[in-house]
Amino acid sequence: MFGILSIAQIRFKLIQVLALISLSLMQPSVMAIEVGDTLALGSLQTIDGQTLDASQWKQRNTLVHVWATWCGYCHQQNEHLTQLIKKIPPGSLNIVTISIDKKPELVHKYLEKHRYTFPVVMMNKELAAAIGKRRGVPELYILNPQGKVIQKDYGLMVDLDFFELVKYARPVK
């Protein structure tokens, strides 16, 4: 009634099982980071050669903004970010932006054209693995000093919502 499986059928079944096992092992690394998860940034190199030392993340809250030069919503959010930086005391909130563009020279031109001065890091394999699957750009995370995600937003935040992020800035002692 059941018959005997051919070698080709056995191979096919084995490949299916191995594929399912591989997918189940990969699942945690591709899941999106969510509120309550920890995002360990480590030391980061900005596109202008500045090192953002890992120890600074432990001193205050951190705003992480993921964006791209070709994204219209990202441009609007970058404008909001520039205004937010002007509203908060210097050093009261760590700010790091991560460009998902493939070519740093495009990012340099974009920053110069719009006169943006916020720190920019290029997305790399380590950051992509730490952040996990994104829903799109822009995407924004607020981390507490322990690296725990305390707020996550994706898509364009309206200016009033964006400026509420000032509550995460802490006076410098």
C-alpha cells in the first residue's frame, strides 16, 4: 500500500527536512528587534572617521535612526532630527544614524547638500544582524543606557510625535 520510495524521492525529502532545519536555526537572527529587546551597538565608525565608543551608550539614552538618501520620508525625518538636536542640551541624548545606502560617497554628498551634521554610520552585517528584519525606512529606536529598546517607530513620524522624543534627553552632569 505504501510502496517503496525511490532514491530521488528520499533525496528530495531529505533536502526538505534540511531546509526546514536551516530555516528554524536562522529564525532568531532575522527577527526584528522590538521594544524590550536589547540592542548592543558596540563601538561604531562614522563615515567621517569618528569613533563612537561603546562606553558612551551606557551614559545616557540613545536615539538610533535608520534611513536612506533615496527615501523621501527619511529626508523629512532627518529635518525633524536636525530640529530636535537644536532643542536639546548638547550631550543630553546620544544620537547615531545608520544609512542603509550601499555607497558612502552618496551619503557624504547628501549630508553636504542638506548641511546635516548628525553622526552617520553605514549599515553593515553586524548592525543588520543586531537590528534584525526592518519593516522599512525610516526606522527609529530609543535605547536606555542598558541598551534596552524603550521605543520603536517605523515610517515617518509627524513632527509633534518626533519632538516628543525630547523627553528622553537627560541633563548632562
